[in-house]
Amino acid sequence: MQSLILTTTTRLLVALLLVFSVYALLRGHNLPGGGFIGGLIGATAFILYAIAASVEDAARALKVDPANIAMLGVGVAGLSGLSAGLANQPFFTGQWLFLFAEDGGKGIPISSVLFFDIGVYMAVFGGILTLVFALEREI
Amino acid sequence: MADDYIKVPRFMGGPAGWISILFPAALFIYFAGLLPQIAQTPVMRGIDWVPSLGIRLSVILDGLSMTFALLITGIGTAVTLYSSRYLGDHPHYPRFVSYLLIFMVGMLGLVLADNLISVFVFWEVTTISSYLLIGFNADKAASRRSALQALLVTGAGGLILLAGIIVLGNIAGSYELSEILPQGDMIRAHPWYLAILLMFLAGAFTKSAQVPFHFWLPNAMAAPTPVSAYLHSATMVKAGVFLMARMNPALGGTDVWFWVLTIFGGVTAVFASVMALRQTDIKQVLAYTTLMALGTLTMFIGAGTHYAISAAMLFLVVHSLYKAALFLMIGIVDHSTGTRDATVLRGLGRAMPLTALAAALAALSMAGIPPLVGFVGKEYMYKASLGLDQGMIWVTAMTFAASALMFVAGGIVALKPFRGQLAETPHKAHEGPWQMLAGPLVLGALSLTFGLMPDLLGEYIVGPGARAVYGPHEDLHLHLWGGLNAALYLSLATFAAGLLLYLVHTRIRSALTRIENRNPIDFDAGWDRLLDGFKAFAAWQTGLIQTGSLQRYMAVIFGAFIVMVGGTYLVKGAFSGLPGLSQAEAHPVQWTVLALIAVGSILVVWTHSRMTAVAGMGVVGIGVSLIFIIFSAPDVAITQLLVEVLVVVLVSLVMLRLPYLPRRSSKNFRTGHAIIAGGVGVVTTFLMISVLGSDFDPRLTEFFEKASYPDAHGRNIVNVILVDFRALDTFGEITVVTMAAIAAYALLRGVKKAVPDDEREA
């Protein structure tokens, strides 16, 4: 089923959704959002593309096997937890670095927690897409 | 494939070979160096492993563990040296020595660990490495069967042992042996004592192959001969004996302990030595004599006097020395002639003089003939059994019968094959290489040395060992010549009986064969029937539960939910204590959302189209996320909304390929489902009301509110909990998400390739 309207709007929407998913991921620590929600939004973008065009097109646009993204995500999350070991602290203790912080402010916070959330994003994104692509292909 | 094999260098089996030889040798020297110190006081060292659970890697090095450590490393050295020639050119030789080293570490850990949980872990390490070694010739079905049998029997015993360890640990308040053992009186008086004892004995009896769990040990002879010599004779099968000896201060000394151990031990000893005469394969003869030794050890540990414990410790060493030598000897004969058949082998003495010498020393010790250490051991056992207050006649009689039969077995194993005219064998007999001869010769020489100087053994090994098992006691003195006493007369009677039996042993063998053919009780075949029964049961219950009908699964899951949650409400009378519904006053907006959800639910139930039903479900889900928004939980609402959208997409992908719902499903079917659906609704509603009505404990909320920004630098509490406070939970969840996706992917890939249903039934 090819719909011209859907295909055309999808091109815009996919880009918007992907940007928005990263936005949701990054703002998650202080405002509604986070890796889980971001991952779901990102996956929706590719699912939309798969429905509008085809699974093969979506998979080609993604370039990487979604299962690899998911596994990499679990790895990133695990490593971010292990990083606490470098500071001789228990597993999953958040490690923080405040770039350009001035008195009282927190500057640009970079943390192991952020990387953990990125790992969550990848695991959710990759996991759902693995499932959806497989369903669309095999059934 | 054969080309892929790494060519093993010849010298000492290459790196795998000399590492495997030097490792036990170095440890042996280390332990031997500690001997004088151990003769005085036990040494303990340890490190914390899982401190939060009170699990330590603590070491207990006393006379008992020292004896075992020396046997493990000493015989280990002999066996690895032997293996470097026996299996050195085998393509999987490096794998073999890896298993052997894993076993060695496990066995050392088992005897040295002070913590019962560590003991259990090492116990299982030996079980698993034993499985790998018995099944080393994995291309043979018999090897695989024997390996699995040994694994299942000893593994099952190990699990029961774990249960016993946990109960004992709870009663004693510690898993440290150094803290449990002094509490013996309290443990013996405890109501759970009998249960603990039986669980420990289940572990020990399966591991040490006591009747009726003995059948796996003769089958384990499918392993390469060095393995039989090492694991299934000198060390691993003695782990059960070790456990009983180790636990003696805590569990021993009661009537149950005495009678269970002496009866099972005695029966095992005599049954095994009779069965030993029945065998024609010399390796099998040795396997059964090992059983006899294990039975004897169990019996004397059960007897429990200082004499009996010392006799057990002495016999433990004596047996390991001669039995390892005999196994290694028969390996040389097998290697050289190509057969192990006692009815064929004759006159090897001239062709293999050194092998014959080693065999003679070991067999004389086994038969208990002076001046070998076996004689000292046997004398001491008689002395111990005659000194018993209870069960004196039983223990003495069993010891006498087993010793006389050992005398015969010694003749079969080491006298007959080497005497007389050289017989035809598959290969021409020739002497073995020095690597293989070194072990049996040194062990044989030790049997002789200790026989001539028994006090050496008494002072450094047996004495400290008995002290560790029995408790403080005056020094022990071993003699080759103990004077004219009852034990000596019994020894002489043993020789006479043994000699008589040896003269007629071929006739006994054929008689035993006839009896065995008519005997309906066959443990080995019984084991197969037991396994078949298990498989049939598994197939039956899988067919019962796994019907493959999704509807039935759902009905069972939700039915169980109604029965268990609703039943709890009924039993606790919680229905009456619910707050009145009048308290629930809702805003018009909430009523609208509620109406939306109700419409969605009715649509799902009403429609005949799966797609409409899925859309209806989506409406319900969106209604729920609206409720989350109303109660200001935006994160949950967004997640819920996105998940609902995805579920609709995923489910409709699947449903597109399914047929329409049947228009006319039976009335009973619909009624049944209506009852289940209504029940779940009612129970869930009550559950929610009672949860909301109960006092809410705000401590966690307060903590997260307070700590979120200052400690975790985040204002979104939900996200901070997810990625920081409870990051480990989230990590577990994303792992599950990923695994589920991959598993579903694999399943879906399999759908196309799956065989048709009618073929699968067969």
C-alpha cells in the first residue's frame, strides 16, 4: 500500500521525530523525557518510515542492524556503571563532570548517568526495531 | 578437522604437559613444607568474598585437610606426569590436562575451605570436572552415558547437601566451619539434627558411591585410566568421606550417625568386594575394590572412637597409595598389551619387570601383607573394631570379610597377570616409559617405607588428621609389630581365608556370574528406568500445560490471578474493610476519560474484527495515559502513550495476517471468558481501592524528592530514579528488552522454516 500523502509527510516527520527523540533524551534528567521515552519516539520514526515506504527502505536508512544497536546500548549502559569503579565507588554510582561551571551554577553537566540514559535509549530503540522489522518481514 | 589439531610437542607433552606437572609438584612441596607446623596447630587464612552475605574464602589447614592436600597434589603430580605419555599425543591432550587442573583446584578448594558455601561450590567444581573427564572420549555413547550418570547422581546429592548446609548455617548462625564445629552439642540436640544429618549424608553417600548409589563409580571407569586413578580412586570419591570426617565434631557421635554409617559402609564394603571377584576386566576389579575402601572408611568414621577415626585416616592414606599405583599399573599393561582382561593376561613379569615390581608392592599392601603399610592399616582396623562398645561384631565381621576378599582381589590384579607363561595379547608386551613408571614405583616405595616406619606416618599425617576429626587426644603410635594380640590372629585368619578363596576364585567368579544373570535387582538398569520415567513424566506434564493454545494460557494466567488475589481477600476478610466508594468524587474531565475507556472496552468485547479490537484497546490505553496526565505524571503518560501506539502497530502487524474472529463461538466459551474477564476486573478494582485506602508510607517519596537535585543533579525525579538511584534495575530491564527482542527475532525467523504440524507430532 503506497500513499503519496503518507510518504511525503513521513519524510518530514521522520526527521522531526528523530530530532525530538534526542531532545527528549537529553532534557530527561530535569524535565519529562529520558532514554526510554526518547528510544520509543526514535523507534516510532523508523516504524512510520517502514509503513510508509517499506521495511527494506527503513532498514537501509538505518544502515545498522537494530539488534546490534540494542546490544551496544546494553554495553554502553553497563560500561557507564562500571566507570564508578575507576573512582573506587560502588557499581552505578553517578560520576559527574561540570564543564564551564561558575559559582553556584552547574555549567554543562556531563555524567556517567547521561551515558547510561543513552544506553537505555539505544537498547529500547534497537530492541523495538528488531522486533518490528522481524514482524514485518517474516509474517 | 584432523588438520586443525595443534601438534603436541613431544617433550613432557609440551607447555600444557609441563605446566600441569609443575603446578601440583610445586603445591606438593609447599604443603609438605608446612607439615611440621600443622602437626602442632591449624593455620587459617582467608579473604572476604561476598561480605554482605557473610561468605568468606577462608582456609582451614589442619591434619585432615593437610592429608588430603598432600594426596591431591602428590598423586596429582604422578598422574599428570603419567598422562604426558599416556595421552601426550592425543589431539585433545591440552583440553584433558585443563580439566584435570580444574579438578585439582576444585578438590583442593573443597578440602581447604573453611566456609561451607565455598565447600559446596568446590564440591560442584569437582562434580563438573569429573563429568568432563569421564566423558573425555565423547565420541563413545557409553562414555557419555556414564558421564551423565555420574553427574546426575553426584549432582543430585550435591543439591541435597546444599539444602543441609543452609539449614545448618541457619541453626549455627554461621557458615564458617571454625564456628560450626565447636557447637556440636547444640546441633545434635536440635530438632532439625536428623534432617541435617540425612541431607549431609545424601551428599556424602552419592559422592563416595555408597550402596545404593554405588553404580555410577564402576561406570565412571569409562574415563581414561589416569582419571580413574586420580578422581575415581585416590581423591574425588573420597570427598564424601572427607565431608563425613570434617563434620564428625558437629554431627557425629549419635546413635543414628553410628548405625547409618556403619551399616551402609559395611554393606558397601562387603558387597563391593564380592562384586570385585565377579569382574574380569582388571580395571573393573579395581573400581569395585575402591568401593570397598570407601565403604570401610565410612564404617570406621561412623564407629567414631579415637581408634576407629585413626584407623580410617590411616586406611585413607594406605588405600590412596596402593590404589593409585594399581590403576596406573593397569594403564601401563593396557597401553602395552592392548587388553585388561584378567582371564587373558599371563606371564608379563619377564617383559615388564618394573611394572611387575610396582604392581607387587601395591598389591601386597592391598592384601595387607607385612611389611607393607597395608598390613599396619589392617591391624589397626581390627584393633579399632575389637575395641568398639557397640556394633563390635558387625564392624569386625565386615572388616574381616572385606579384607579377605581384598586379598583375593590383590592376587587377581597383580599376581596372576605377571606369573606363568606369557600369553597371547593384542600387542606384544613391553615395558612402559619412565614417565608412566615413576608414579606407581614411587607410590609402591612409599607403601613399603611407611610400612617399615609407620611412626613417620603416624606423627605427621594420621595423628594430626585424627586430632582434626576426633578432637584432642594423646599421641598415636603405629607399629608394624604390635605383639601377639587378637588383631594379629585375625590377620592370620584373613590370610588363610583369602588364600583359600584365591585358589577357587575362578569358580566363585562363574558362580557369581550365574547369580547375577538371575538377579532381578540391577541398579544400573534401574537407573535407566528412572530416567525414562522422568522423561515420560516431563513429556506428559509438558503436554498437559503447554497446549499451544494462547487462549488457554491467558485463561489459566488470569484465572490464577483471580483465585490467588481474590482468594486472599476472602480469607483475610478484606472485602469488608474497604473504604466507601462515596469518597471517590470525580471531576467532569475525569468522568469523560472514564467514559472514553468504557467505550473502548465495550468496542473490544463487541467487535468481530481483530483490527477493531486492537483499535479499541488503543483507545483504552490512551484513556489511561490521559488519567496519568490529569494526575500530573507526564513521564508515565508519555511512556504509556508511546507504548500504546507501538502495541497497536505491532499487534495490527500480526493481526493483519490472521483470519476474522469466528462469528459464532459457543455460548459456554463466551460465558467462561466473560466470567474470567469480569473476575479480573472486580478483583483489580478492589485491589486498587484497598491500595489507595491504606496508609501510604511517604518515606521513599520524601527521600527521592529531597535527594534528587542535590545528590543526583536532576529535577525529573522519575528519570533520576531510573538512571541513577535504581540504575541497576533499569540495567536489568534493558537487558531483558534486548534479549526479548533477539529471542522474538529468532522465533520469527524460525516460523518460515518450521516443519509442518503433522510431522512435528511424530
